[in-house]
Amino acid sequence: MLRSVILAASRSSQVERLVATAPLTRDVVRRFVAGTGTDDALRATRELVADGLTVTLDNLGEDTVTPDQATATRDEYLALLEALAAAGLTPAAEVSVKLSALGQRFDEQLAYDNVRAICAAADQAGTTVTLDMEDHTTTDATLDTLVKLRKDHPSTGAVLQAYLRRTESDCRELAGVGSRVRLCKGAYAEPESVAYQSAREVDKSYVRCLNVLMSGAGYPMLATHDPRLIAIGEDRARWFDRGPDEFEFQMLYGIRPEEQARLAGEGYTVRTYLPYGEDWYGYLMRRLAERPANLVFFGRALASRK
Ligand SMILES: Cc1cc2nc3c(=O)[nH]c(=O)nc-3n(C[C@H](O)[C@H](O)[C@H](O)COP(=O)(O)OP(=O)(O)OC[C@H]3O[C@@H](n4cnc5c(N)ncnc54)[C@H](O)[C@@H]3O)c2cc1C
């Protein structure tokens, strides 16, 4: 219930104005977001890499509505990739992109051209791109784009969401040699017709999907903060004899940093998903929806700034 209310707020421009202008916001956002500019992104990446982590950078922004916005997002990624390479931060750092930020909702060809340019720049920089997955109305289009991109850029990563009923089958499709697949629970409010609704069902689906990916020939990227699922991931890595370069754990910046350090200390590859940019509102609201405890943190920061 609370989750649906927060997810609804994430789409409200009135709530956005209220939150964005509240005095607290800067500190709260900083917990989950590197900052607003490329320099902030580079600084945070450098720190994470120095701590033995790998990184995937997300230039915040989704659902662009004009070609100019989509092109600006593409250009931001091109500049970021160049800066990462110049700073010697590739291949430890790669990028995650949302096709909706590149124009998918109003011009699929434009989104494809934009993401292709980003993949080419990533090749040039010696790193990879992962296509974030958004709500279920875009799943087919995003997977179609993935297939096309992989012809020239085979290392392009996919994201599959365990809450979708279709995902176990998608995992089988995408478990082939070299296929980089991030498995997450899923962050959007989805109808029962397409998605499991209870946490238990989603967790069970995650384990089934994890088994498919870890027993397959691809490169699984287990994106979760859930201690039970992480333990199952560690168990399957032993069972299927996967070394640190044959799968990875992924977590979000600012969430369970000690666990990220512990796993890296044990020799696993751990990638931190690092968002940066001006357009942090939708991202922050999804993090709040996932974990109402974060609301307490948010409220405390509000009170302390009054
Ligand atoms: C790297 C990465 C990339 C992602 N990419 C996408 C994407 O492309 N598309 C998409 O839809 N979603 C994406 N997500 C979000 C994902 O779908 C989930 O919404 C999000 O990760 C929360 O699910 P969870 O597996 O962490 O478990 P949850 O069900 O949120 O939490 C399970 C347990 O984890 C622990 N935990 C969680 N948060 C905390 C915390 N803050 N502090 C301490 N313990 C905590 C608690 O024990 C909790 O009970 C991504 C997530 C990650 C980590």
C-alpha cells in the first residue's frame, strides 16, 4: 500500500516540486546519488574503484519527451565515457542506460541510434553498456533493441526483472555464451496480469531465474541487497564453480555499503550502481518505495534542517 502511494507520488509533478524545494533534499539525495555533474560522477567512481569495487554509472533521467532532450542525454553519456577512459577508470566502470531517456517512448529509431552511439563510444573507451529495464510496457521493445545491438556490440548487458511472470523464460533465452544479464526483483508498480504481487512469489521467482542464469553459459549479474538471495548466489557460485570473473554481485550506491565491501573482500566481483545528474526525483522515490525505513531517514533529515 505504502509502496503504491510512493510510486504514485514519483509520477506527480506537484509532489516533485514540493520535495525538490524542501530544504532537506540535498543531503538525502547525496546518500543515493553521486552529485549532479560529470565531475561528481568521476570523483565517486574513483573512490569506489579505490575500495576494490567496480561501477556502473547511470545519468539520471527517464521519459524524455523531446528529441533535443534525448540527444542531450546521449551526449552526456558520450562525454562521460570519454572522461572515464581519460581518467583510467575503464573497464572498472561501465554505464547503464534507460532507453526512455534516449527517446524510446516517442521515436524508437531515435532511441536506437542514440544507444548505438553510446555502445560505440563504450567500445572505444574499452568498457560496456547495460540497458536498464523499465516498466513492462517496454520489455519487448528493450529486448528487441538488445538483440539488434548485440550484433555489433555483443557485450551489451540486459536486465531482467524477477517480478515479471515472463522472466524465467527470458532468462533461458538470454543464458547463452557471453550474455551479460543483470537479474533484479523489479522496481515498478506492475499489474497482477504480468507480475507476481507478493514478496514471497517474487523471491521464489528470483531464485528460479538465478538458477537458470548461474547454470547457463552467460555472465550473470545478481543485483539485490537481499541477504537471503545473496547467500543463495554465493552457494550457486560454489555449486557451479563460477570464479570472480564469471559472475558478479551488484548493489545500489548508498545501500548496504558494508555488505558490498564484505563481498569484495571475499574476492567476489561487486559492482555499485552509481546514479548522478540533475534529474534524481523518480530514482529517489523508487528507493523510498522499496524500503519504507528510508522514509524515516528522509523525515529525520527534513526535521534536522528546519
Ligand atoms: C545494481 C542494480 C540495478 C538495478 N536495475 C534495475 C533495473 O534496471 N530495473 C528495475 O526495475 N529495477 C532495477 N533495480 C532495482 C531492483 O529491481 C529492486 O527494486 C531493488 O534492488 C530492491 O530489491 P532488493 O533485491 O534489493 O530487495 P528488497 O526486497 O528491497 O529488500 C530485501 C532485503 O534486503 C535488505 N535491504 C534492502 N535495502 C536495504 C537497506 N537500505 N539497508 C539494509 N538492508 C537492506 C533487507 O534485509 C531487505 O529485507 C536495480 C537494483 C540494483 C541493485
